Amino acid sequence: MQGRNKTVYELYTAVRLFSDKLDVLEQSVRGSDFRLFPTVQKVMAMHAGALLPCQSQLCDVLTELKQNYTSRFHDFKDHSNMFLLVKNPFLIEVNEMKHISDQLGLVQLQMDFVELKSSDELQRQFRITDVVDFWKLVGHLPNISRLARRIISMFPSTHRCEAAFSALSKIKCRNRNRLSLQHRTEALRIVVSSAEPDFKSLVRQKECQKSH
């Protein structure tokens, strides 16, 4: 779940996926079905029935893991409809959008959503456009586009912070300890930014100094 260019709704999808897998594993153990546990199967084949007394302990471990996982990410469930709205607004129903509008106190948000969902052109653009680029096309619906931008811009993990600290430790080293704060800030911005500089444009803005 770490890495560059990750979004919070992708993180939510990964969290929900892992939680669903824990449900499947727990049900399998309770039903004495260890096909999803190949190592356990091998041990049972070598020592017939040796692990059956440990079945309840395996269930307890999986249950505790799921409880801890749910407690860790319990906030995600409260905002699941918002994440789904950004990932695919055409899967949200109008009554679910009303709940989001009431939750945020933005009545006009529901009207923007109705206009978005009824637009055939926006549906076509959604099928052929990246999610982030799609929401750039919805600027004429200010309330829902503002909500989408806020969710997309959320930091899903500490990856960017850790990358910035790592880059700063290389910029501010023993051999460059006289760099000013402004220079350090500009150097850090260049390192962590994914923007590509337009070198040709920068060169055209400079006047060639000819020798006399």
C-alpha cells in the first residue's frame, strides 16, 4: 500500500480486500477446510490429525487479527461512499448521494451529482479517461468536483513524508552544510516533485553571451 502516486481510495480498496480475505480464511478454518493453508495441509499429511486440536486457536488468531484490522481502519467504513464516488461516481445511487450530502451539510452536492450522472458525455469520458483526469472535466459542477479534489489529494500513507526526509538528508550533508534555507527548499522541491522541467523553454528565455 506504500508507493508513489497512490490514492486514498486505492488504499481503501486494498484494506477492504484484505478484510474480506480474512473472512474467507476464518470460515475455512471453522469448517475444517485447510485447502487455503498449504503448509498446514503438509503438516497434517505428515502427522495425521495432529493440528486438529489447534483448530480453535487458529480461529482465535484470525478473529483477533480481523478485529485489530477493523479497529485500525474503522474510519474508512464511514467514508466508503465518498471513496466510491471518486473511484466511479456512476455506481453511486441518488439516495446514497443524499446521505453524503447530509453528512457534509452540502445540499447542492446532490444536485451536482444528478447532473453528472445524467450526462452521457461524462459517462463516455469516464470510460476512456483516467480517474484523476476525469475530475478535471467536471469543473462546471463546483461542489462535487471540489469534494473529489479533496479526496484525491489526501495522503494515503507516509511514503511522501519519508521520501522527503530521505532526500533532505542527502541534500543537507557534511559537504553541503553552507546551503541557505532557500536553496535547500528549492532543491528538495526539485527532488520530490514529479514535474518535468521544460529545458527548451528555459534556454529560450536566456540570452546568449557572446565573447568580444
